Amino acid sequence: MDHQPVKQLAILLLLTASPALADEPAAPPVEPVPAPEPEPEPAKTDPRLDELTRRLQTLEDELSQVKDDNTYLEEKLQSLLPIAAKLGGYIDAGFFVTDGNGAGTRSDLIGQFYPEYLDKGIPGSWVFMGDPLSTTVNSRGDVADTGESRAIVFDPINSRGKSTFLVNAVNLALFAGLSETASAQVSVDFVPRARDISDVGGVFAGDYVDVKLAYGEWKPKLDDLELSLQAGKFDSVLGFEYRSLESPDRLGITPSLICRYLCGRPIGLKARARLLDNTVIANVAVTNGTHFSEGFTFADETDSNHLKTVAGRLSYLAGGKVELGASGAFGAQDQQTDSGLYQWHVGADVHAEVGDLELTVEYVKGKAKGKTSGMTLAECDDAPCLDYQGAYLLGGYRLTNVFVPYARVDWRDATHESGASFVYISKLVRFTVGLRAEIGTRVIVKAEATLNRELDRIPQFPNDVITTSLVLKL
Amino acid sequence: MGVLRGGALCLLVSTALGCGSEIPDPTLPLLEKHVGFPDVPVDSSNAVALSPAAAALGKKFYFDTNFSGSEVSADMLLRPMTTPGRAAMGQPIKVSCNTCHDVTKGGADQTGDPPGNRVSFGGGAYDVNGQQTVNSAYSQLVYWNGRNDSLWSQIVAVAESHVSINGSRLRVAWRIADAYRAEYQALFPEYPLPAQLDSIAAHKARLEPDGTCKLDGNGMCPTDICHATYGRCTPRFPLEGRPGFVKPGQLPVCDPSTADDILQPYGDAWDCMQLADQLLVNRIYTNWAKAIAAYEATLISKDSPFDRWAEGGFVTGKLGASAERGARLFVGKAACAECHSGPLFMDDKFHQIGVAQVGAYVPKTSECPVGDWCDCVSDDRFEPMNCLPIGARDGLRKLQASRFRRDSVWSDDEECRRHYTAHIDPNYAAEHPDECDGRIAWYSMPLTDELRGQWKTPGLRDVALTGPYMHTGVYTTLREVIVHYNKGGIVETQGGELIGTIDEKVKVLNLTEREIDDLVAFLESLTGVVDPAVTSPPTVPADTPF
């Protein structure tokens, strides 16, 4: 369609319409309206104030946004709290070399040193001199080799006197808050070990999992008392050493010779209270058995009798630097069905931290009376007898932020006898020196050398150890 | 070890204190306790024990199958056997000592013949696996339960056992008279054979078909060769006959109505004999056993690889690495030498080692009720009730009641015989420990319940040849035996009965598989050599038609 005529018509119409407007009468004159007063000019402000105001507004907006976000997160957190948890752990790897065959005992095969046991009808090869746990190589307390030991036969390393690299443990720790006052804690070691799968009767465990801790804790809110109640598999209440069993926590690498009596993780109920402005700590536990460590076969996780073991420790913190503790335990003998067989333990410990110096001294003494049938020459044939005492002194000095040299002296005197099946005569002193290096917050390197010296009639034999540990905290 | 001892550890740790050196290895002194093969011990109860002539004659006896009787197909509890025996019921089993104690195989019953059985078979099924006769002369007591104190008294006992050769002392006497007369007379001139024991053929010619004697021309019983009992004229020396089982203090009574059965298959033939004739036969019977014992005393296995290793001073590598490790374990960790001690690898004692009474013919105490032939309920040391499953508690009781002991009239040990009445007194035994070649303590030993379930420690020389193992024959291989000990006994009771208390030294050993193999290798190194002239089969006289 052609639009040109339409356009022309529109122009015409516009032109004719304008004279008509000019023909209308003129409007009366309008009174002049006073001119409005001009608006005052805004006051001139400080630009910096403006800027601050603007930024304040921005921050207020952001704060409001953050509050909204926080409210949202709090709501989400409340909904997730029952499964909220903290994961942690570490890898502990090392290298060790031992003297001799790696075992801490030797048999008195021909009754050369302790003939009295041959007279009791105990085979000489089953009379063990020395300490089967004197050649520990890591924080778990694993020995390089158990040799021909009969009471302690769990031999996860089985080094046969050879040096070796070793992943001591991969630890996984889990903490979970159950409520405002309740929590649960688990610590598991994954332990990679060799196993001869063709040896169906072998004592090599292969890779295994060691559930070290598994307990629930309740801390009721009390005004003048800090109380903790635990149930499950928890730390020992005896002595001091149990507080630093994990590789990152332990000053050195290996446990003391008396750790076997103090460092177990028993199963039962435990209460801990802090009193008098945290200067007094009381621990009490009722457990299946003793607080012996599991690697030491006198202990057992499950109970075999009805009489439970009651153990406790009372400590006093003097001047915020020196902790004095006394502990004891009494109960039925481990692994015995007869609840009438008793076992007791007492101990004392001192721990001091003065400046960069840290010192710990512990002493223990205990006895499992055992039972002798009288039917054989050998004693303790119905239930094994254990008579022990021991002590250690451990000192560490923080030389720099990185290096902490340390030294320890152990002493142990024990006899463990079980009919004609075995007798262990342990009388020794052990010297340990080492260096701990903390590289950053997650890497710890330790090296340690141990010298065992036999006492009494036990001959000296090669059972010294050099071991190292690289701890990577996860 | 050397590197460390040489310096690194010492330098780092204890230059001042020094490092320990390994304790001198005491293994060699322990191994040396198994060295020094002794001479065969003196057997004062057997005057011909060391006689070459007796050994030569005894060897023939050992290989002669004519002393054995017939198949009874019954076990030690007189129960019918559930597996085939050596022969059809009632047929001659034709076995000799060598059948179950093969001198080329350690003198043991290795064959498991008939196959599949673990206890030994003779006329019936034993309750135990046969023990070896090689080196048996060194044992104080004989048999798994120690029921005999000499080789000859053991032979006397088994020769009439229905599960063994199921023979009879009269059969022995007639076979000797018929086939060994000259040799016997030469060896035992002081005990001439009675004239009535002339020959089996002549004897049979004097009998009626019913076994009674033919009467003389006057219709009388010929009293020189026969005698009249209960109106019957019977031979003074029947071809077969043995005493029935009588309790101590009771005398056998002649009762012709006695029915033949497993234990007394020849009726009352023996019990109806004149006492003087019985004594004559008993003398022949014990002399026969003493000749066999003289032969067994020559069955000595030595010069094994272990012996040669010892003679060479236990040089490393000479026995083989595995066997040498096994030797160390034997005297060390495994503590085998606690019981298998000395050059013979035995302690002449009894132990409960955790082997259950298991097997088709191995009795349990519940199968021996009061009043039965095997009776585990009635129990009195003066009245053996034949409780077979309880081992030494039963065997030593039988020894204490034995009529063929070293202090019996059949023994040649005059000193021991003279004090027979004192041997019930333990104080006397304590004051005269060497009397009766050192066996005296056993005669008055208190029969405590500790002995229940204990069995005698076997020697280990030639042990690789003597399977199956344990008194029940429950294990076929040495490895199984070591696994048994490694687990502290009782590997598998298979529904059997474990009697008594396991010895305090039978404990879990924690041996590895390799260590078990090493012990087997060491035990195999104990296989020695028996003089081939001793083991070669002799020429045995032709069979006698009984």
C-alpha cells in the first residue's frame, strides 16, 4: 500500500486546525503570583562522613545478611548435631634395628642359672630369663620379636632380629557430640602386618584392627564440681603414663617397662571428678579385669568371673606445676573362673612441668597370688602367679620449639609362673635416650635407643634396640 | 647381629656399659644326653637273655606261625568285630610275632592289616596299636600300660590273648616237642621235655576221635600218658589248652562241662590237667618266651643319621638344616626331651598326653560295666577287674597281680624271687631299689587315680617306621603327632573318651608350620640300622598239623 497520500492528509489537517484556536476570546488577566522563595541550597557536608555513612549502611546490610545466614546455619546445625563429629588420627611409621634375635628373653635350657625351676619339673626351655617386652619398638608396645616365649605369643612383627621399616599404626580417632553434655569417642588403630597365609596355625596376625577406645561420656553441668562419667572401653585410671599413649602425645617412642600394668584400656564404668579448683582429681573405675595392656596376656577384655576390678587414682596438683598421684586396684585375677582368686596393684606417680623441663616418675607393685594344686612339683599350676614391681623416671627438655631431647630409666623385677608351663624371671634395668622433633603442627620425628641390662643371676644377652618414628597427624 | 654387636648400637648407646653377648648355646649339652647308646641291660630274670643260641632259637620262634590259633573275630571286649579279620571265623590266622612286629620296620605294626584299621589285629582286634620290639629290651616295663616287667612275661601274656596270636601254652609245648626238640633240649638241659610230649602224630594216634585216650588192652586208662578225670580218660598233655580267666586268689577248677568260648576255646583241657603237668608245660612255655626275649634283645637299631651327626660332634650342616633346627626344638622350645629323654628317647614312665579313647575297637569305660569281662566299675588293687581303657592304672594293677613277674617261680632272678613276699611293702622297695633289676618299686607302687589315662612313653628310635602312632593308632603321620602336641593335646576326640588328667607338660607349644616340619625331619633322622643278620628271616621248621 502507498502511504504518501495519508501523510499529506495528516499535514493538511494539522495546518487547518491552528486558525480556529486563534478565533477564541482572550482570557482575563491573571493576578501575579508571588514567586516562590527559592529552596535553600543543601548544607555542604564532609565527604568523608558521607563515605562512612555509606559504608556503615553497607555493613549493616551485610550484617543483616550474615545474621540471616547464621540463623539458617544454626538451624541446619541443630538438625545435624546428633551426627556431628570430629575426625582425627595419625600415621606412625618407623624403622628399627635390634641386637640379638629381637627377643627380650632367653631360655635357661639346662638350668644353668635358675636350677630350682628344673627341680620343680619345669622344662628348661620353658624357663625364661629377661623381659619379653623389653624390646618394644613403637608406641603400641609391640616387641621386635617374642622369640620362644610361651605366655606372650602374639608376635605381630616377628623380626627375627632383622632391621626393618614398619608402619606402626594408622590411627583413626572419632569424637562425636551427642548433646550439650554427652559425647562419644572412638580410637582405632589399623595395623598393617605380615601374615604367612600358608601357615594355618601361625601366630602372625596379618593386618588387623585394634579398637583401643570406645566409650560414651557424660559431663553433667554442676556448679562446684567437674564430673565426667564414662562407659565402655576407656583409658586406664592407674598412674600417669596412660595419658600419653598415642604416638603424637607420647614424648618418646616406646612405653615404659611398667606400662603393661598401667596402660590397658579396660571395659566397664568410670567416673572422674575435678575438685577444689581443679587441684584435686579423683578417678574411679569398675571394670572386667585389670588395667593391664592387652598385649600382655595376663589381661583379657571379657571377664571370666563375677568379681569385677575396682581401681582408682587420686592426684593433687601443687602450684600448678607438680602433680602427685596415688593409685590402686583390686579384683579377681584375670582369666580365672574362680572369683576367689584375687589380684592387687598399687602405685605412685609424680609429674612435674617446670619451664621447659618435664619430669615423670612412677612406681608400681602388684601381685596375683595364683593357685597351686599341690599335685605336681611345679607351683601355680591351677592359676598362674604374678609378682611384680617396677618404676621409671622420664625426663624431657624443650631445647627449642622443634627439638625435645629426652631420657628414661626403667627398672622391673617380676616373676610370672604357671605350673610346668612356664616361668618368666624378669630382673632388669633399661636405659633409653631419644630426640623428638616437632616440625610444624602435624609432623613429629622421633629417634630412640634402648639399652637393656639384666640383673640378678640373669646373664647379659643382646637385646638392645634402636628405633625411629615418623608421626603424621591427620 | 654381628654388625650391631660390632659397634653401631654400642657406639650410640652404651660405649661405657658395653653390649651383651649371646648366652653360650646350651643345646649341644642337651643333645649329648641322647648320645651314648648303652649295652642291652642285664635281665636277671632270663638266664638265656644274652645267649646267642637262645637268640637263634628265639628268632625261629619269632617267625614261626605255628604258635598261633584261629580267628575269633572279636575285639578286646569280646564283641563281634565289625570289620574283616585276618581269616574266616575259626580258621587259622597263621601269624607270628613278626606279623605285627616286623623287624624290618622297627618291630612295629605298620601295615594296618587289614587295611583301614589302626589297632593291631591277631585272632581278633586289639584295643591298642602294637608297640615296637626293636630296642624293646631297654624298657623297664613292657606294653602300653606297663603290665609286664620283662620281655618274656609280655610274650607269655600275649601268646594266649584271643586278639593276639590266640595260641595256647600246650600248643607251644607240642610245637616245640614236634619241631624244636633238639634245639630246645640243648638250650634248656635242666628242663627236659616230658616223655609224653613225643610228637603230635604219635599223640594223635593215641586218641579216640572224641579226643579221649584209647584204653589199654585191659580196658584201663593208660596212666603214663593219660589220666582219668570225671570218668573220662583224657591225655595228660592235650594238644591245646590254656587257663581260663580267674580272679587272683581263686584256683581254676576242672569242670568238663565248661563250654568253649573266646577266652577258653579248648574247654577245661588245661584246668583238668594234673598240677605237676601244668608246671611242666608252664616251664616250657616260659622258656619259649625267654628264647624269644633273647632274640628281641638283639633287635637293636642304632647308627642313625642322628648318631652319626653326634659322633661327628654335631657339626652344623651335617644332619641337614631342617633336622638340625628340629633337634634344637626337640630339646628346647618343644620340650619333647622332657619325656623322650636319653639315648633311647624315652623315660620309662607313664603320661596322659591327651589322646582320647577313640576308634572302632578302642574301649571306653562306659563299655565296661560291672561284672563284665572288661569291668571299669569294680576297682580294687587286689582284684584286677580288667578295666582296659584306663591305661597304666589297669596295667600296673595287673603287674602287681602277675604270676609271671621277675619275682615269680618262673623267673631266673633268685634274689628277686627270694624276697617275693616283701615286695608288697613300699618301704622294702625304697630300701632295695636295685632289686629285681630295678623294677621293685613298681610292685608296691600306690595305684592312684593319677595313673588313669596314662600310657607308657614309647622310644623314638625308628619312629618314622612305626606308625600309626599313639596307643590308639589315631595318627597316621608324625606330623599329626606333632600337631597334637603343638595344640596341647586333644586335637580331635571324634566322640572318644578322654580319661584322666593331661600331663602338666603337655601344653600349647606355638610351633610354626616350619618348626613342625623341622621336628619331623629330626625324628626321621632317628631311623637307624638293625643288623641284617638279625632281621633276615630264619628257616623255620615245617608246619605242624594240629
